[in-house]
Amino acid sequence: MNILAINGSHRKGKNTAVMLQAVLDEAARAGAETELVELTDYNIKPCLACNRCLGKTECSIKDDDMGVLAEKMLAADGIVLGSPVYWSNVTGLMKNFIDRTRWMHMARNLLHGKVGGAVTHAGLRNGGQEHALAIIERFLVAQGLILVDTRDQESGICNGGAMGTMFNNLEEGKISWKRGVHEDLLALEECRRLGRNMVEMIKRLGRA
């Protein structure tokens, strides 16, 4: 069982990466092999809109790193995407990556039946996390993945997904901020749940 996490943050190793690593650490404890990919480490050219992928599962761009990422996705049983929020959306880095997976979807859904999950992070408490999460989740569903959320049957926490914030509180009329997502205990717990739920779904599908 292999779970791949892909980080769309322009800041390598920061809050979104911490959230994704929490997902992977919990999945590893449940028996999965894991890998975290930072998109900043890869050269991904923009889609040319040449439409070659309309007729066959092939991209016309051959001289960048998208092929390496595609191989990782095809080999994975589960894929979790993460992005900080940029104007109630994913980052340009993540959007470019999403666009370049078009060849894996148009003629045939090559990722069909894999298990998917998403995490997102923003500075503000209501900073567009739900919008960004919905964009990632819609992409995963369109690619044919089976979407997993962060809920379980034991706790009373029933948020819509793993969404972090730097906003802490209002103290004497001044806003205070978390130093990082490591102080957002709810977000990290939901990341761990996502990891557990992804492993459980992969096992349920008989792919462990």
C-alpha cells in the first residue's frame, strides 16, 4: 500500500507540508508506505492546450518533470493533495500541476479507483479554506478517485476537512497569531484522521 502526498505550496517544508506529513505519518503507522512530493522541486511547464490528449492518453510536453510525477501517481494507491490558500483558490503551482494532468483524464481516467484526500491552509480563520478544499476535491473526483474525508464515528468533531489557520484569537482588541500549523491541534488531528481513513478505504477496496 502506497500513499503519495503532493504539496502545492511555494514554501517548501512549511505549514502545508507539515499537514501533509501528519497525514502520511498516521498512514505509515497504519501500515502504508508513504512519500511527500514538493512541487517546488519539479519543473512543470504550463499546458499548451494542444488537445493531443483528447484522442489518446499522452501529453505533448516531454521535456519537463511531469512524467516523473505521473509515474508516482500511477504507482500510488492513495493520493493526497495540499495547498495553501491564494485568493480563495489553490496556488498557481498547484493549478499548473492540475492542468498538466489533463492527459490522464480526457481519453481515459488513468487514476480511476485510487483513494484521494485533500488538505489546505490559510492565514485567516475564514480565509477561503473551504473554497480551496472544494477545488482540490472536485479535481480528485473528476480524475476518478474515491474521495475520503476526515470524519470518524468516535468523536464529535465533524468539520468538512483538514483546514488549518494561523489566526489564533482576539485578545484586548488585538489579533494574535499562531506561530505555525503545529499549534493548530484541530487541523493536525484531522490530518491524522485523513491518513487513517485513507488506509482503511484502501484496505476495504482490497488493495493493501
